[in-house]
Amino acid sequence: MDIAREAAKKYPEDLYTLGPLIHNPQAVELLVKLGIKVKDRIEHIPRGTVIFRSHGVFLKDLMKARKKRLRIIDATCPIVKRAQLYANYLHRHGYDLLIVGDSEHPEVEAIRSYIQKRVDVIEDAEAAQKLGSWTKLGIIAQTTQTFSRFKEIVAVCLEKTKELRIFNTICHATTLRQMEAVEIARKVDSMIVIGGYNSGNTQRLAAICRESQPCTYHIETAEELHPRWLSKKEKIGLTAGASTPSWIIKEVELRIRHLKHHKR
Amino acid sequence: MDIAREAAKKYPEDLYTLGPLIHNPQAVELLVKLGIKVKDRIEHIPRGTVIFRSHGVFLKDLMKARKKRLRIIDATCPIVKRAQLYANYLHRHGYDLLIVGDSEHPEVEAIRSYIQKRVDVIEDAEAAQKLGSWTKLGIIAQTTQTFSRFKEIVAVCLEKTKELRIFNTICHATTLRQMEAVEIARKVDSMIVIGGYNSGNTQRLAAICRESQPCTYHIETAEELHPRWLSKKEKIGLTAGASTPSWIIKEVELRIRHLKHHKR
């Protein structure tokens, strides 16, 4: 978001992002107000500056942008970048590559785009069980995966390969957030998870909280907060996905305080 | 054993093994009959031929034997040799090394002797939990460890390192034997495990069988078989550690058949 704001000041004209900058509709709306246009394809960007979003960019889009001589601002998250580098490293060193993650997530798709070979992407140990065996297997994870899932998959693969090389590319901030959210969910009577409905990491966050606290609700904005969720509840917990802007979190917090105050 | 028999034919004089050839007193006795003497230290071997046993040889003993110009017959098990090579490879490539195994076992001690650096040796996940964290960690296993323990330790270490490189050095034959033994233990009324009392892999085999079949008995020879263990038992299961000679297994089998026949 900061990079986009900076870019809007520096290059106010013909500024584009390739795909929504982050998985949060409200933040994207704010960017539109700054004059940043969202385009899904490089072909639709005629000239000017393109911002590559935090999830990373596909190899073919990078090539096209270069060919078109667009000004490139790479806002790929450094943690995501690291995952890309490790994936390439493993591939170049003769490892079959397995990514723990969601095969349709742009981050995973971007990582795969740089590798000229079949890459398996799986989400759980059951899927790992169904795969064949390997001689040399390299494993990385989508940065926002849960560590427990990563661990389960590694355990299954260990049984089916002679050499296993693992780079733990899970974002430490994401892991911390998940652990803290579970801690909170255990102690409260109702848990609110804020973040885009299409955000995988927010979905996982909600799922993890729900395991400890059945009264867990996933919302995108303060308006969606239902008074019924809070009634007769003493303690309300709050957490948010990685790409949720802080002003949305603040709004939700204010609305919760407002609703609780009214009840009393 | 075959290598030792061959050696006894070829070099009948001044033939030694460095330490007992395998962890089975009865087999060792047989070797003594062939004129093969057991010495615990290279210093006690004046001349002639030395056989290095299946567990491998310590670096310092290898150096001493070479210096003394002894004829060397290396009977190190190829699976153990592979574990040694991987340990060295990981060490040379800048990994901290962790061995899943028994720190006092000669196989593990031999592996460590080639590495001029601290090597952690642990037997369970709890011990792994107590260790610090690493940047680059390499893990191998003593060849006769159980896979489940290996897996548990890997899961713990995964959490504490950025890069994890694992060579599964567990002997496939050992794993198969363990799996088959459990299958048998489940189906019988009494389980007999044959092998040296000081053999780690036989101890583990007995422990695994005991989990499925409380009536599990670890013996070294047919003479130790107690008639009471078989009385009122319909089905008797039989398995043996890696270094148990086939003639001992045959003797136990005959004695079981004899005892069961008498009862009827």
C-alpha cells in the first residue's frame, strides 16, 4: 500500500496495477481513488507504470511488460520473493518440486511460472499420500500456509523419498498471527475475523479460530457485523488477515464498542 | 559373516576383527572357531589382517591400521557406508548435522568420528525439542532406527530451522522387518523376538512387537525359550534382529515345534 501511495505521487499519470494489489476490496477501492487503475492483463496497459503486486508476477507478464518498455515497480512481498528464489534454486539443482499451498492462488501460480517443469501443488497430507515417490524432492510453502499443514505434508513425503530438502518459506508474521489468533479465540466468547472473502490466509485464519471457538465470524467490513453475534457475549476477540488495512480493523473495533455500549 | 568366512579361508593366520563382528554372541563364537580373533583396539593387533565390522570403523582406527600396514578387509554394511557418506556430504556443505539414533552405538560413533564438528545425536522428539535452532540443518538416521521416530524428530526440527535437508538413511530391510513383525505380532497369541540382548535393532523390534502383543519375549538362543510362554497359546510368532544368524532362528523354530508337539 505504501509503495502504491508513493508511486501515485511520483507517477500520477498512467499508473496501473496488474490485478488487484491485495486481496481486500476496500483497500483496492482506496487505490482507485488515488488514480491507480487495476488491469488484469498487461495487454490492457497501453503505457506508463505498472505495479506488480505483493503476490508476485508471472514470468510471461514480466517479459511482456519489459517488451512494452513499461516502467516497472515491483511490490512483490520480500517473503514471497524468497519463496520464488528457493523454488528456482531447488529446480535448478535437480529436485522435483512440491509446493504446499493453493494451486489457484496467484502467489503459487507466479512461483510456478518460473519453473519449466511439472510442479505439484497440494493442500493436505491426503493429497501428498496420493502422489508417487521421488528420488530428490524439494518442498516449499505458499507464504501464508499454516505450519501444521506443512508439517503433516512433510511427514508423508519423507516416507516416499530418499532425499528431502525443505525451505520453510512460511511467513513468520503469518504464523505468529495464527498462533496469537488461536490464543485469543480460546479466551473469548465470540471471535471476529476481518479480511477479504477471497483471501486464502483470512479463510485459514477463520478456520483455525473456529476450531477453538465455534462462534467465529468472518467479515469484510464493519457494516457486516451482526449485533446478534455480540449479544450475551462478555468477551469479543478480533483478528485480521494479512492484507486487511488497519483503518478497516479500527472501524470494526469502534463498531463493536458501540454495539456493546448500546446493549448495556 | 560371509566376508569373515572367506577371509578365514584366504588368510587363516593373524586374522582379527576390530570389536565383535556383529551384535550376536553366538555368531561371534562361531567366528572364534574359524580362528578369527576379536580385538577391541588396533594396538592389540600386531600384524596380519583386520576385518572392519558392519557398523563401520572409526577414523582414528582406520588411520592406525593404515599406519601399521595391516591388511584391511572392510565389511562395513553398504547401507551404513551410505549413511556415513551423506553425513560427510552434509557437513562439507555447511549444514549442522543431527543423527537420529543411539549416541553410544558403534555405528553412530563411527559416523561421528569423520566429522570435525559438534554433532547432535538424539533418540526422540522430546530431545529434539530441547535443542536450539538452526539456519541449515541436515538430518540422517542410524540405519536401524524406526521410521516413526525419525518422522517425529523431523517434524520438530522443521519448526526450528529455515532450511532442512534430510537423507533417509534408514535401512529398507530393517523397516520392512519391523512392519512385518508388527503384522505378525497382531495375529498371534505369543511373539518371540530372537537377537543379541545388546543389539539395539533387536531391542526396538521387541518394543514395537510388544505394543501390539503384550506377550512378546526377547531371547538370544533356543535354550532360553520357556515352555510356559507357549502353553495355552494357539499361534506363536517369530522374528529376529538384523544380525541374528539363520541357524539360531532355525533352532528356535525347531524348539517351538518340539515344545508344542509335546503339549498335545
